[in-house]
Amino acid sequence: MDCFFRLSHAAFHLPASLLSSLIAVVILAGLGFNNNNALAATTVRVGTTNSISDATFFIADKKGYFKEEGIEVTFIAFDSAANMIAPLGADIYGIPTAGQLDVGGGATSAGLYNAAARGINIKIVADKGSMPPGYGFMSQLVRKDLIDSGKFKSFKDLKGLKVGISANGSGGSVVLHEALKKGGLKPKDVEQIFMGFPQMVLALQNKAIDAAFMPEPNSTQAIQSGAAVRFAGGDVIDPNHQLAVLLYGDDFSKNHPEVARKFMRAYIRAARDYNDALKDGRLAGANAEEIINILVQSTEIKNPNFYKMIVPHGCNPDGKVNETSLKKNLQIFKDQGLIKGDVSVEQVLDHSFADAVVKELGHYVPKKQKK
């Protein structure tokens, strides 16, 4: 008020146009609308799964791509992307957690399709983690003592074992299904134990489970602990499997399309940086050191050499998902009786955000690799 009084007292000596401008500045300042607040970042809540496929989020964050788009991200960790479905959904069914996430990242699940069948508009909008040849970042691990003793030699030896997966009707359960099929087995032939990926490492060490289907970096952690052996990569079990996807929540894509487009632009830029770091199934490409440094900053694993040993994930630099793989996954969920209602991949797939960004940026051109 004192500031406004002094301005009013001086107003008799100022031109009307200048007086109006000064009053506007004072009022805006009093309401907190300074230049920084006027350009305040939009907060986007992003679900992660502590998988290597979260790398694209971290790259976009650390390289300032989100900031350039006026976005501030808040990362929220989940045991499985299947557990993100309710927080991503619109609050039209009285779900307490609905609308608490804007973006999710992880494996497709039966829950996603069941939500779509109920009219909840969660969308698959881009690739987050796929398994082309050499990039089977989800592995089938088997306890080392079972391998060393000769008790486990082939996929058929899964019969009767306790197998760790993240959730029923998850992407990992599809990879398990394909591994069982290679051994002439069915899901009923194993005991499925549901737990988070870090817990699987401990369970293998404690012999609480016999095998596990988990992504990097947890699979390499289990191997380095001496508890497990990488029996087969996901790229061998189910080549080109579309494991992890980028999900947009109902409210985010429908009511905030411009922010959703900006998020995608930052994401695609980061996915291209990530692809430039890939070479021969390792983080050994042109800018690998930069990407590894970002992972060291963003995760609990602080040893750069660790990231040189892991099997990285595939991630389409133009955002395209493997629709054929998604349809196969959905059919497996249906065959297992996990889908309630009539739903298709087309109902949940929306490439429009990625397509718009690629139209603007052009298609990905890889950097030249160092010799």
C-alpha cells in the first residue's frame, strides 16, 4: 500500500500513458506476476519403473530439453507400469488415484487395455523400450547354482520353478509366456511370484525364486552379485518385442495437448541422443560417455563402467512403436482371460504427437560413429 500511495502522490507530475503503465507494473508486482512467474514452468508428473528404458526421460531432463519447452518434470517411481494405469486415468469411475500422473513409461499391460475398454483414454504415444536384435534389455535370469549343477539346461526346465515377474498381465509376463512356449510349457507349469525388479535381485540371492524376467540395470546387478546367469535375452525369446511404451494420461492428452506436444518434442530429441550412444549392442556410440554420465547423475548406480556392461534397450528415434508386437501381446492377454470387454490396439495407440514432432524436426539421422 505504501508503494501505491507514493505512486499516486507523484502521479500529478506524469503523463497519463506513463502513469497507466506504472500502475499496471505495480499491480502485477503485487500479485506476483513478475517476468519469471509469467513464464513459470508447467509441472508434468512422470511415472518411471527404475528400468534402463527410463534413460530417455533423464536425458531430456539433464540436457535441458524439458526446460526449453517450459516443462518441469517430477519423477515418481513405480514397481510396474501396470500400477500406473489408475493414476493415469481420468477420475470418471471414482478411482482415488486417478489423474495423479500425466505421463507414464513402462511395459504394456492387461490393465491398460481393460481401462480402454471402460472408456478411460490412456494412450500409447511412443516407443520407450523395444528389443531388436542385440538389444534384449529384458533377460531371463536363472539362479547360478541351477545352471552350474545342470538342473537347468533349456527352456523346458522352467517347469515347476518359482519365477519372478513384475505383475500379472505385464509385458514381462508376455516374455515369460514366449519362453515357456519355447519349452513346450504353459503359464500353469510355473509358480509366478510378483515383485519389483530390485526385489528380484535379492530374491535370487536368497534363493526365494529360481528364475526371473527383469530388465537392465537390475539383470546385470543380479549377474554381478553371483546369484544368477543370463540364460537368454528378450531379443532371442521374442525378437523385436515392444516391451516399454510412453503413455499419456487421459487428462494430459485431452485437456493439455500443447504441453503434451512439447513434452514429446523434448522426448524425441532425447531419444535421438540416446540412439547416438548405441553401438553393437552396448552404450559405446559417438556420445556414449555423455549419456553414461547422465545415467550416473540420475540413478543410484554411480559406476560409469557398469553402464558399459549392460544390454541397452532399443528406442525408436522417431517414436514409432511396433504395432505388430502390441497386437501379439494383447492377444496373449486375451488368451489368458485377462481382458474384460472388447478392445483393440488401435483404441490405445496414438502416434499423432510423435508424428507432429517428426514432421517438424525431420526423420532421425544418426551421428557418425567414432572409429
